[in-house]
Amino acid sequence: MTAEPHPLDEPVDLSNCDREPIHLLGTVQPFGFLVAVSMDWLIQHVSANIGDYLDVSPDHLPGEPLSAIFPTAAIHSIRGRLQVIASHDGSERLFGCDLLGKNTFFDIAVHVSGASIIIEAEPTDTTQTVNPGALVKSMIARIQKTGDLTQLFRESVRQLRGITGFDRVMLYRFAESGSGEVIAESVRSGREPFLGLNYPATDIPRQARQLYIRNQTRIIADVGATPVPIVPASDPYGQPIDLSLSVLRSVSPIHIEYLRNMGVAASFSISVVIDGKLWGLFALHHYAPRQLSMELRAATELFGQMVALIIEGRIYKERRTTEEAVRQLHDRLIGKIVATTNSMEALADFSDELREIIACDGLVVWSKGEAHGSGRAPTADELPGLARFLNRAAASRVYASSELAAVYPPAADFADRGAGVLAIPISRSPRDYILFFRQELVSTVKWAGDPKAAKEMKIGPNGPRLTPRKSFEAWQETVRGRSRAWTDSDLKAAEALRVSILEILLRFNEETERQQSLATQRQELLIAELNHRVRNILSLIRAIVTQSKPGANTVDGFARIIGGRIQALARAHDQITSDNAAATRLADVITTEVSAYIANKASRVRLSGPDVFVEAKTFSTLALVFHELVTNSAKYGALSDSSGSIDVTWSIDADEACAIAWREHGGPPVQPPSRRGFGSTIIERSIPHDLHGEARVRYALGGLEADFLLPPTVFHLDRTARRREPDILDAIEALPRTEAPSLAGTNALLVEDNMLISLDAEQMLAGCGMEQVFMAASVAEARKILAEERIDFALLDVNLGSETSFPLVANLNERRIPFVFATGYGEQIDLPRGAEHIRTIKKPFSTDQLLAAVQEALAR
């Protein structure tokens, strides 16, 4: 194997100090010595000062067995400590060891580095022993009595200063940016306090942070001491020894200069590692050289680990309390959303609840390119650009920034409303978001020296280099463009919201698809039924014309009878299909169908049962079923001749369902149908499909038998008084017989796209005395007539095929011409502005209805 370039061959200065190999410097501090041996205990390296402790020459030791310098008992003790090392990333201590067998006692640290075993020894005073367990127990007992984290931090530094004797002990906490703040301090009287000062991230290079995690205590006993080299400097392959876990490892020249610039002569650090990350440091400074025994350093290391656990526990407890409260708010919010919301836009209605879960100054739901929100937030014009910026982030991740302008410069324009943003993506295409905004929080940061000050250039051993900063005087900086930081709890709450909202939207989409599928099926059913019923209606009208003929003595009387019966049929249809209808007696629903279609045979249908009131939305289903039963009976069953009859009975069964029985008697013999028509499908499947009931049909020889079961959810037995429409037969017999009043001398405009209906309406108006009726089939024709003729009244069909008659409202209002709408739509129509209170009559309308509408309009 060829030798590789030595890592120390690269010049090091502040411009590349993040790459300085501080664990490969090849030197140790002089307050102890080092021996590196192979796995078979042959000496590989020694520190050049070993002769100061063992009276041997360092140049002759490499390659010799360890037994050449240490007695067997000492080697046995070292082997024993090596056995208990949990991994190659740990180290063990041996205190008060008679290393030379001459009552010369040393503290020993041992660890494994690559293929070497590193043994480090420091002279110890056995008359001043430390009981680490008792010491740490006493210190932790005081720590645990503190009330909050601030008191805990303060007590920790006080305890450390008490047992170490250092002039200054600080607890230094790292921020996400890498900079740090002194959050607690205990300092000797007369020294300038550093509490509250911030230090830039560049003061501690990245590789130093990693070593602080691996090797959690670091002593620099004398800043002015001369480092001791390792002999030989590298192994046979040209590689220096890795001293990452060494307790004697020497210090980077740059760091030594940094400490000198601060006036520090000795330092000691204890890492605070939480969840595998460097949370902070206990930084101890002394203004004269100071050495702590290895045993005391081990005790402080244990103290640091215990304090880290206590801090982690308290932080976790506070976070858990916060997250539990947020989880309860989250669960209540999701329950409300599931119960009331069916779109992303409607999430803005819950802005107050969302802002309780994640504290913010403003909230916006950005959906389909539109903003819905509340509080202090960017404007509708500023949001599209921000949405495009967020679209570049991952679709399935929460995005958070407390300094948005640093990554999205246009955000500087709305920093007072949204310096920080937390974005929860709630869809993929188009990308929609719930956006939480926090406004700019102007703050003053006190730095230990100006972090932006230029470094001094100096000529050193390797040429020009930047020197460490020399000024540590308090320097204040006003920070703008930043909001209060988003915490881990905020991010967890946001992620929980993202998952829950996506689940809700997925459920909404699935429900929407299901409803669309049901609607499609129902639409197909209704289209087929429409075709089926249109033919029946045409047949029915022909039958009405035929049956009305014998009772008429004049043409006008004949027309009046036919019109009255058709109008009664329309009223019955409105009663059955109206969405706003109140609950109606089951007997009335059946009677309406019987009366409308077989009025001359209605007496042959006998009804019997309690006062069952069916809900309005069941009318159409029941009407369809009984319509088919009635028409089938009239064609093929008991009502097809002059002798048959039908019994319809209903009762409430043990399960509180309404059982309906249809029994036909006395008609021709019944034969099962040779093919299954749409009418049979309606009878057998409508009630189970639409009402979740049951239906059974039997083609008995003596007459058709049908049984239906209505569930309790679609009817009730309430006898509350209500207004009832008269049945069909009553309506026909009660038609008005008064003569139409005269409208002599008036002109009417009739806007209707169907010629036959236009002629019928023209005849009605002319019969009431209208002088002239002008007909138009479009808005353009109507406007031409309005411009050329005198018009006193207008009848407007709502739907003109390719357009509506609504544009004529403005023309008529401008000329103060009264008008009435006519429509074939059964549901309520939305009238345009200017026509909110205009009367609407439904097609087909009678002369009396039209005349009443004209008179009301003219009077108005």
C-alpha cells in the first residue's frame, strides 16, 4: 500500500477552518503522556515527553512490547478496563493506578482508535480523591429542586464553578443557525459578565461540534503550554494517529489564538447532548493555567450527562403538555370539519380554531387560486407569487420559514404582515395550502463583538492568513425581517393537520364520487321513467279528451272540461314532486294517483289503514310505484273491466315499519309477464333503492298481489293539522265558472318559443278582451316589438331554448310595463334583479290563472 498525502500538509486559516483536521494534529498537551499500542500490545506511538515520566527514550520504544515499560499488573488492569468499553466510540477510566509498580500513581484513560489502543496517563495525587458518585448525587439533588428551566440553568453553572474553582462558568445554548447564546453564568466578582451575549456560528467550526458530541469533556490546562509531538508522527502507511477521543489532544493554533484574544489562560468544556444533538455547552474559563484531575473531570462529565437528561425531560414535559392541549384542539376541529365542511374553501370558516392550534397573526386558505382568510396576512395580489414559490417545495411536506424574505425576496414587501410562513399543502394539483403567517418581530441581539467585522490579515508560517477576531466587546444588532420561530411542536401540529385534512378531503372525494354515481344511476332511471311517463301522459290526455266528450254540450264547455282536468293533473303532480311539501297522508298520495289516472273508476279502489304521514321526499317514489300499479291494473288487471276492484291496506308491524298490501280482485286471470318491462322494475326496486325498504310482487291467478315495507325513517303517525291540496276529482268539479272580465283596449306582448303554446295563450288573452297580442320567439324580436308598438302587458316564458327572457326585464321596467313570467319548471327559479317580486305561473296554466296574473300585474 502506498502512503497517502499527510492531512496536515494543507495550510489552515480562518477561510478554511471548518476543514482543519483538529483530531489529527499529531500533538498532545504536556500534563500527561500517551502510548499507542497495536491489538497485540506492541508499541506504535508515544508522546515525546514520555521520558519525563518513565525515564526512557521515546525514540527506542516504537516496535517494543508494552511490557517493556509497564509491569504485568498494570497491563492487566488496563486490559480489564478495555474489556468493558461498549463500542469503539467509547473510552474508559482507571483512577489511582500504580502504573510503574513503584508507588507512582496515575489516572489512566484508554480507548480504541482504528487499529490502535490509546493509553493516556496523568499523574494523580492519591491524597485528594474524589467520589464521583457522591459528588454528582449531591449536585443533582440541588438541580432537581429548581422550579423551572431558568433556575435549573442558573443552579447548574453555580454548582460547576463551586467544584472546579474556575473564574467563569457559562451555559451556552446553540440556535438552529449554529450561533449560540450565554443563557446562564456564574463569574468571579470583578469580571465582566457575558450573560445574554451571542456568539456567531463561525466561533465553533463544524468538526469541533462533532468532537464535542463524541468526546463530551475537553480540558485546555494551559493556553500558553508548548504542545508535545507524537513519535513517530505517522504510521507505516503515512497516516497520523486519530486523537478524536483523546483526553490529552492538543489544541488548534487558531483556537489558542482565539482564547488568548479573550484573555483566557485555561478552559474546560462539558457537552450537553440531547437526542443525539449538541444542544449546548458548559464553557469554563480561567484567567490563569488550571488543571483538573481526570477523576474530577469524569465526575463533571457524568454531571453534564445527568443535567442533559433533566433538561430533556423538562423540555419533553413542557412539549408534551403543549402537544396534548393542541391534540385536543385538533380532535375537536377535525370533528367539526367532518360534520360541516365539504370543500377546502370552507376551511377558512375555522380560522379561529386553526389559529388556536398553531399560533399566528394571520391565516389564509389558498384554494384554486383564491384566498380565504383572516388576520394580518399578505394581500390577494401578493399571494399568487408566494404560492408559486411554495410550489417548488415538496408536495407532501410542511414548509416553514421564520425569515421568508431570505429565501423569497418579494416577501420583504409584506414583512409587517408575513415575515414568517408555515405552509401546509392540502392537495397536489392544483397545489392548495393552509398558510399561517407571523409578522415581523423586530429584536435586538447583543453579540460578543461584531460578527460581521472584517478579519485582520497576518503573515504566518504558511503565508498570509486571517487571524481570529480580537474584539469581544458587546455589540448590538437590530434584527428585522424575522418572525417568532416555528417550534417543533408547531411543525408536529402542522403535520398532524396535513394528514387529517387530506384524509377528510379523501373521504369527501370518495363520498362525492359515490353520490355522483348514485346521481348518475338515478338520472338514468329518471330519464327512462320520463320517456315511459311521457307516453303515458299523452295516452292519458287522449283518454281525458275522449272521456270528457259526452259531458260537453258546447265547444267552449268541452274546452273548459278538458282544461280543468289537465290543470288538476298538474296540481297533483306539483303536490307529489315539490321539495318543500309538508308530510302528507299515505292515503292522499295513493288517492291522488288513482284519481288523476282512473277518475271514473276511483270508487273501485278501497283504502284502509291508520293515519300514516309520509315525508315529502318520499312522494315521488311512492307516486311512481302506485302510478305503475294503477296503470297496469287499468290495462291488464282488476280495473281493466267493469267488475274488478282493489284493496290497499297498511299497518304498523312489530318493527315499527309500515307494511302496505295491494290486492286486486275480480279482474281477468293474471299471467306473469313474458318480459320484464321498466314499469315492473319501478314497482319492485324503487322502494328498496330510494327508501331502503322492501318490495315483493306475486302474479296470483285471481289478481296481482304486492307487499311493500316502509322503514320508520320515512313516515310518522303525527296528526298535526296541515293544509291539504284538494284531490283531483274535487279540483275538476270545483273549476270556476265565472265569465272572464274584459281587458278591452289593451295590448299584450307574448314571448314564447313554442308556437302551439303561443297560439293557446294568444287565444286566452284575446278571449279576455285584449285588443292586440304581439308574439315573439326571442329577446331580439321582443325588443323590436317594444320599440315599435304600444304594449300594456307582457307574458314572458323563462326558457326560450337558447336563451332566457331575463334580459327583457330592464327594457320592461324602463318603460314601466307590467309583466308576468311563465315556466314549465316545477322548482323555484331564481329571478333576476328588478324582478324579485314578479309573479310566476306554471305551465300548463288555465285562462283563470292567466287572467288573475294579468289583473294583478296591471294593478301593480
